[in-house]
Amino acid sequence: MSKSTELRDLPREIAPGVHWLGDCLKFLYGEATWHGHVSTYLIVGEDKTLLIDTGHPSHWDVVEAALDQILGDRPLDYVLPTHPEMPHAGNLPHLARRYPQLTIVGDTRDYHLYYPQLEAHLQPSAVGDEVDLGGRSVITLPAVWRDLPNTMWAYDTGARIMFVADGFSYSHHHLAGECALYSGELPAEPDLEQTVFLNERALFWTRHVDATHSEPDMAELFDRYPPALVAPAHGSVINTLDAMIPLLQAGMAESRKRTHLVEARWAPTAPTEDAS
């Protein structure tokens, strides 16, 4: 696949009505300044709007400006934080102040402990629940590769995009000018070492569990909700799934091989309903 030489900035519309927002954390690694994605995604329906993840609080000004640019006079109606960690839920207070009628959906079982002032905004969702935005819906999915018990993935029926939180974090670390590139546009493909490094930090269980037990769950999810794109919170939007899935699986296997710990069995994810 040809590589893009065009420098892009976020926000980027990755499909009609779906916008890639957010910013990057910057850090020194060796002699280079590397970037780490903290992405969020805005889905605009005919009637309602929904934000997947909130972005990091240190990026609030960037996220707010992008929302204003895209939404104009429209409100943000829903936000779905994929799990209660700072890059995914940390801007909830800012969003609730900016959009007083905001509804927070997802597996919000413990969000009232983090943000008691937002309890009235919480609308707990179960796997398979659907948020109708008008002309498209967002369906909550089980997070097959997850880092917290209440992590949720999501699927946009309008553009067939799967939002996978910390899963698929294969290109989290990248250089300036690469922040808004798809996986197929990166100047160099991610390698096994990068995948191992990220899996061991974002999905620590890959050091202890034989992840091959999760592969049937992932295959079933892709069959039920076939994605045109996969949108992770940390890493480029993936438009090269055939190449990325084997690389991620190899990275998980390598993480466990290097740790040499006792095998643990994978806990299967809950079944889901077919996409309509």
C-alpha cells in the first residue's frame, strides 16, 4: 500500500459523520520526541451526536475547539467513555459543564465514585444496547481485548467503524506529522517489538494469559459487526486489518513467551446481538 507524504492534522473526518479528534502526549525517547495518541471520536447523526471517549484533561482546550468547529450550534447529546481512566473519562466534568443536557452512556457502574457530581447524567448501558442518533446507531460491544472489567467497545452502524479503546494499540508511539495518519499511511509499518511494548503496558494480562483463547471471540465479533475501519484510543485508525490482526496476536504471544509465567485461561466475553 502506498504511503502518504501529506501532513495531516486532527480533527480528521474518517467517514461521513465520523470525526477523529484528540491530541498527543509528547515525550523524549532516545534522541527523538515521540507522540502518543489520546484519541476521541465524534459521531454526528441526523438527530443526535455522540462522543467516544473524552480525551485527556490536559487536552481539553483542543477537544473543545474541535467540538465547536464540527458541531457549531448543535449540542453534544451523548458521551460513551470506554472505561474509567483519565484519557478516556477525564474530561467528563468539562463536557457536562459545556453541555448541561449531556447523557453519559456505557458501563458506568463505578463512575459515580469518580464523579459524584455527574450521577444524574449517568445512563448505564449493557452490551448490545443501541443509541439511535438518527440515520445511524451506536451499539455497545463487549471489549474482547480489555484492560478493565467495565471496558466497553462500540460500533457505528452508519460507517461500520469499530471503536476499541485500548485494544489495537499498535502504533501509539509515532513522530510529529504522523498523528492523523491511517495505519496504511504511516511511513513505516509497526513491528513486533513495538506491539509487545504497548501490549505489556496497556494490556498487562498478555504477560500472563494465553491470548489465543480470545481469538474466537474476536473472530465472532468481527463476523457480527464487520468493520470498515477500527478506531483505537491509542494508535492510528486502522485501515489495514488483514495485516494488523496477525501482528497484534503475535505481539501478545511474544509478551507471554518472554515472561514465562504459569498459563491462565481466557474468560470468554459475553455474546452479542447481530448488527442490523
